[in-house]
Amino acid sequence: QVQLVESGGGLVQPGGSLRLSCAASGFAFSVYGMSWYRADPGKERELVATITPGGGSTNYADSVKGRFTISRDNAKNTVYLQMNSLKPEDTAVYYCNFRRSGVSYWGQGTQVTVSS
């Protein structure tokens, strides 16, 4: 069955960096666009970044442009989110996602906390 497993979250100081990974299985990873979302308690889930199946095109939320980079390795069925210059407002649970036939699939999420 479809599985998305995020990792790489943790506690980091403002200005620091983290690299999130999402290992995918159970579907044809290389033919689907992938996304990263984040959610903070009490707030709606926010789309952070997207990447096309071949990795040739990416899009970012205005709040993370210039700081975050989404990438993918189709040979490893993995999508990444490199996060630099982290701010306290980036604190959230980060989820990877893809949609197939109108259905959204989510991982369990990984917590990112930016605090001094």
C-alpha cells in the first residue's frame, strides 16, 4: 500500500538549517508531483512547496521563497525539503503529500521546532 514516511525534523535555533526527507513506497513515485505541507496547531495546513514528477519545476509559498528548496531523487523514491535561515514561525509539523485520482495521501509528519 501507499506509504510516505517523513524524517529529519528536530529542534533548531533561528537561522539554522534542516533537511527533511520523505521516503515513498507503494506507488509509481516518478510519475507524480509531490508536495510538502506544514501545519501548526490551530492553523490550517499550509502548502509549502511542490515539485513536478521529473523535478524540472518547483513552486514555493511566498513565506519560504529563497530559504527552502524542494528536490527529489526518483531512483530512491524520495523527496526532500532543504530548509535554511529558519525562523520561529517555521515551527510546525511538516508533511509530504501527493494526489492520485482525486485522493490525497499523507505521511505521519515530522516536527520542526525553531527556537533559541
